[in-house]
Amino acid sequence: YRHLPTSQDAAVIFPGNSRIPTAAAGAPPALDLWEVTGRFVSKLSPELGIIVNAYGGNGQANGPDPRTIQRYGGDFRMIYKKLKIQSHVRVNDWGPFDYHRDFNLTFPLQLMADISTSISKPDWFLLPSTQLGMMFTWRSLDQYSPRYLPLQAEEFAEQPIISPVGFPNGNEWEFRTYLNINLGK
């Protein structure tokens, strides 16, 4: 719980395509914020380790947007022998990059699953190792999401036509394969 009787200081942001840090035009209004977090860590056997995190609470952007969000989510991480599995679920939360919080860009639902295997048995999650894996991310979009554009366009139109009646909320997904090579010990 954080008692915030005054508004935040203006954050430093990078507006538009600029690489020049700029003070935000303002800050969110004064509001008491709360967040509940929980963590479960277990090494059930020498070959199996599990970490589960959960959180929920309200939040404000770093920039001038006054909208307050109610956000919830959690993540799951597991190592079994040479296999590593990670996933997360986020509800009404900011995206993965700092500009999402700066400009209050949220997604109604975010799902991620990552599975990888390594050449040697991984010691724990943050230690580097050579690994091969796949990651899948899915996000639903609404009016507060980046890349959300409920429009109707003609095939070679120069400008999109925004529909006055609206269209259903969209979604985006991403599938990655990766090979991380660790050259150190």
C-alpha cells in the first residue's frame, strides 16, 4: 500500500520517434495505490524446481494519463532435468516495454508460454546457459492498446476510414524460436 497525497513528479519519457529524453507534460493525479504479491518457491527434488508469482492491485502510468488500472496476473516457472518451462498470464496490465507504462498502454489479456531445453542441466533461472526454445505470446487488444485500430479500409486507400459503429476488439500473437549460446563458464 502506498499513500500518495500529491501527484507524482513528471516522468522522463521519449515521445514519438525522438531519442531525446523529455519531461512528460504532467503526471497522474494523487491516488493511494495498493498491490498484493505472493511468491512460492520449491525445489521438490534435485531435478525439479518450481517458482510461482502472483500479483494484483491498481496502478497509474508514469506519464500524464489520469486513467487508473486494476491489474492482476502471475507467472509460472519450472525446471525439470534439462527442460525449462515459463509462462505468464496478465489481466488488464501494461505491455512488456517501459513505454507501455509511460503512455498507459494496456492489454485486456496477455498470455505467454516458453519451453526450452539446454545442453547441460540448468542451475537456476537467471544463470546463462546454451539453450534452444520456442516462445508463444498472445494479447487481446482494446481502445487502450497500442496497434489497436478498429477500421475499415478500401484496398488501395491512402487514409484508413474509421468506422463510426466500431469493430470488435482485436488480438495479436507472436511465435519465436531461439538459440541462446553461452560462451562463458
